[in-house]
Amino acid sequence: MAHQSDLIARDIDAYLDAHQHKSLLRFITCGSVDDGKSTLIGRLLYDSKMIFEDQMAALEADSRRVGTQGGDIDFALLVDGLAAEREQGITIDVAYRFFSTEKRKFIVADTPGHEQYTRNMVTGASTADAAVILIDARRGVLTQTRRHAYLVSLLGIRHVILAVNKMDLMGWSQSVFDAIVADFSAFADQIGLKRFDAIPMSALRGDNITEASNHSPWYAGPPLMSLLETLEVGDDLQADPFRLPVQWVNRPNLDFRGFSGQIAAGTVRPGDPVRVLPSGKASSVARIVTADGDLAQAVAGQSITLTLADEIDVSRGDVLAGADAPPEAADQFEATVVWMDDEPLLPGRPYLLKIGAKLVGATITEPKHKVNVNTLEQQPAKRLELNEIGVCNLSLDAPVAFAPYAQNKDLGGFILIDRISNRTVGAGLLHFALRRAHNIHWQALSVDKSSRAAIKNQKGRVIWLTGLSGAGKSTIADLVEKRLHADGRHTYLLDGDNVRHGLNRDLGFTEEDRVENIRRVAEVSKLMVDAGLIVLVSFISPFRAERRMARELLGPGEFVEVYVDTPLAVAEQRDVKGLYKKARAGELKNFTGIDSPYEAPETPEIVVDTTTMSAEDAAERIVAWLDGRFLTEDFSI
């Protein structure tokens, strides 16, 4: 190494042995753009003697070529690895770096300062024990400083260090430092950040980084490295009740079945009684298995495999917990959501929620409020846009074991995933289960769906017609119902316009209202199928996510998607209701095909092209398709 530890040079074996027993601290650097985050990390790597000779040579060459220090070493280039970052002199992605000192190992995440990359900062902060919030002494506390401090507090990071950087450019003025600390302290009180350490420094020059600086005799605290080396890495979770989220059911052969994961809280020993959540089944621990052999005890933070004394059902995503103090399980919650996608959060739209290793379907209500991170004011909101933070209610399609995020990050933190693109679109923190989640239970009924269908001599289904306005959906649906009714089948037609006169009269045509419109109709359709009816649904239903949600409410084969395929130009030419004309004139906002998108089905059961067939022919095709699929062992139609 160009900067090499003295112990490495003297005795590599002794260094490796000492290194194995060091504690690990994960921390992030955050703050506004150009506050010096990457420079600080580069300086820490340099001063901790963790730079190889080839890295040093590349750093010197890059500093001369693209550096910002006039040919001197630009430490930020050690961290800013993306070409776009080097060209612009900013951090875009989260950069993780490892280094160590004689006392401790570190993993540091350099998080972006630009507002549009706040989601990346949340990613870096999610696993951190400490946060170093940098402030440019020339500019003081900025909007992004407050944003990051609020997120640090929200995510429950225990140790916060305020690094007032570039003090050399302010003549090491104590009054400047004190004013910045006072300003930040006032904001910290508002967000519940009870304690932080403040350090004056120059990351570029190395002042107060690894050693106390002669330029700040008025500062009596430790330099940054000493502070990082002495922060307590919490073992407090070991005193909590035992929790093990199951990440993998380990079944290498017929004679072994174990449940693998990292202990989220507590301590476990062979013989301890445990309970499986959310099922509630009980057993006891038989063995604690690791690659190095069985253990007599395991504690929070260890990755282990447990075997149980009884053969009970345990699946990936379940939680093994101490039987005397199991966590709650629920399917409805209040939560804080940090939105991380360019497309807004739409209330009522189905998403996937991943908590630990558990993946469930989730819908989100309209936000109770969103938070202005500058003023901490709670503001009304219909949706959440990129980087906005709001408090919402969640409804899941299956119960999950959980703990409030403030008590346990592993059991209280989750991400939201778009069901179509599989993008991570949000992150959240569970507050508590909603009381109604415990009070509402499914009532068993004597007459079930199959009984209601049998008395009608048919199988209940939803025939969902989707397409642009003017495609001919309502006309075709009406003709199909006439045919089915004439054949003695029990039907009902839900038409988009008709439903908006009653059930959905309170909804407009924003994206949020369109999502809720389809959600309600899908739930009504499900009830009608449960009654044994054949339901024809004629709605534009422009979004794939909501049509997929409607499909997933029903059983296999009960949802038949019919794409009434008509090009926009043809639909607009027909313009039976004069709506396209109004939309083109700007008199009708959020009109599908004009200023609101239509997402065509990808794999519909039936496609009818109304440019090549009449409405009667289209209806005949649908009925013929249904007749072929309706012939079952139970019914003959």
C-alpha cells in the first residue's frame, strides 16, 4: 500500500487476528451539494492508510486531469466513481467504502446531496448506526441539510455528528461555528433529535479529522476519527424478546429441516419455546446450527439456522419469536412513507410490500398529510410525489408479524414495489396496527359461492371490457348480455357512465380518482361473482395495475379480459359523445388518450378489433369463447 498500516508491515498475521475482533460501525455522510462529503471520505481513507499504490497513482493522475484542487490531490475522486459524478463534481449514486483503524472497522456510505437523489440517501441511511451531516461553513444550514437531518431522525439513527466543513475558508471563526451549531440545534429540537456532536473541520486540509487542529484552539472536543472510534454500537436489542425473520427454509436432505435468518432481537438457546407468526403455531428450539457447528446461545445480529422440536409449518417471511412475548400480527397499519419514484403514489393502486422476507399485496389510502421538511408543517395531500414524505394507512392482503419501526427496524421497515415494472417505488416505517385490523373477522356463511352458482346452473365470472372511449365497449357489452340473457344465464352489466351516477358519483377523473373508480367496481364485481352472476364490466380502466388488481381479487378462470382494440384516431373520429372535441379544446382535463395515458392489455383472453368487425360480430366472438370455456364437470350450458 502507498499508505500502509504499521502493523501490516510488521506482522500480517497479527493484523488479521486483531482485525477479526474489531467492532464494525456503519455510518453515512450527508448534507447539501458541495459540502465536502466525498472529500471527507477520501481523507478518511487516506489518513487511515487504506489506499493501494495503484489507487494512489490513479488518484494523482485523475486529480491533475479532472480534479478541482488545481493539481493537488482531490480526495473526492476516491469516492465519486461514476463518470457523470467526476465530470460534474457531484455524487449521484450511493458509494460504499470500507476502511479500518487500529480500534474499529468502518463501512461508510457517501450519499448524494441533490434533492432529486434523496431516495438514494434514504437507501444509504437505512442500515447506518451513525450519520455525519456536513455543512459548508460559508453557507450554513440549508434546505437539504434540514431534509437530511429530518430523514436521519425519522430513520432512528442513534448517533449524529454535525461536521461544519471548510472552516479554513472562514478564517476558523468561532462565532461562525457557534452560529451554525445554534441554528442546527433549533431545528434538531423540532424534529426530536435529542443529541448531536458538532466538530469544526477542513476535510481537504485534514483539520480535526484524525488529529486535533492547531487552527481551532477554542474547540476542546475530539477529532472526527476519535469520535467515530468511540461511538457505542448498540447491543441493546439483545435484551428485547427473541425475533428471527425467516429468510430461507434450509432443506439440504430428507433428514434436516431448518429455518435460516439473522436474529433481529433477543437471545435464543436450545430448548426455548418459540411461536411462529403470523400463524401462531408453537414449538421449541432443538438446535442452533451454524457453519462452524452448533451453538449453545445466539444473540441479535447473528445469522443462524434453527431446527425445531416439532414438524410445524414455517415459511419464508414468517417470524420465529419467543413464545412468552410474541410480536403482533396485523394486515392494516398507519405508516410513514417516503416516496422514491418519478410516478406519484396513487391512493388505492395495488403495490407489493416487502417487509423482511415477506412479500404481500398492499394498497395505500389517501395520505393523511405530507410533511414539509423545511417547516415541519403537516400539509394536506392527495398523492405523494418524488421525495415527498407522508403518513398513510396501509391495507395488506395477508397479515404480517411486525414491530413499530421505533422499536425494531427489521420488523418495522418496508419497501413498496410496483407490481408491473418491479421497481422499488417507496420505503416506509410502520407506526402501529389499526384497531379495526383486530376487531374485524371474516364471518363464515352456510351458503357459499359454488352453491349460489349451482342453483343458477352456471359459473360466476367477470367479463371485463377495456378500451378507449368510443371503442364500442358499452355497445358490445350490451349485446353480449342480451345473448347470455336469452340463453337463460343470470347476468349484470356494470357500465362506466352508469356507475358514476351512483356508487362513484363522488369521483372525478384524476389518476387518483380513476384508480379508486376501478377499485370499487372490482370489489362490487367480486361480490356479484360470489352471488353466482356473470358480470359484464364496461370501463375504460386505463391502467394495467388496476385491471391486474381486479383479476387477483377473483379465482382462477373467473376474470376474462376483453380488449376492445380501436386506434385513437378511429375512436376520436367516432366521438359519439363529443368528448374528444372537448378534450382537444382544453375543456375536458385528464381525458384518456389525450392528456391521460391508456395502457393496453398485454395478454388479454380476448381481443376484438372494431375496425374490422361489427359490434354484433365482436359480441358473437365473446359469447363463443365463453361457451367453450363454460363447459365443466359441474355445469352444462
